[in-house]
Amino acid sequence: MAKIRWTDEAEKWLRDIHNYIAQDNPTAAQKIVSAIYEKAQLLKNFPEIGYKYKTEPEGEIRILLYGHYRIAYLIRNKNLIDILGIFHGAMGIDRYLR
């Protein structure tokens, strides 16, 4: 089972998503953030479940989909996965994952 680490940047994106949705619906905001977090937990047992985005010297960057959101993560090795960011599907992910 792999360990999942959330980068500071990924945690910030998750907070921003929560805060944006909570302006209109605090209950929905909590549900969405919790569901994104739970979806990312699948990576512990199934690290290659997301589609391959690109390969870097540090490892393979993959994207896991949840609703309108994309969870970008880096497989450093079979025991360690870094969550890099959470992106809305309408965002140009390429400018953030260079």
C-alpha cells in the first residue's frame, strides 16, 4: 500500500475549491472536498488508476478524474504518491504542470 502525501499547493487548491463553493452552499462544499479526498485515497491500492499525463525524472504524473475535477499526482515509487493539485476540468492544466 502506497503512502499519499498532499503537497502544500494541492491543499491550497482544495481549500480554494471549498471556499468558492461554500459561498453559495457550505454543505455541498464539504461534500465535494470530502469526495475528492476519498477518491484520492484509491491511489493507495491502485496508483495507476489515473491516466498517464507525462513522465518526469521524479516519476510518472497521472490524472485521476472526479466529476468536474482532475486530481494530478506523481508516482514517485510504488510506496509514495504526491498529490500535486486539484484542477477544475475547464482549467488549462498544462500551465500548472510543467
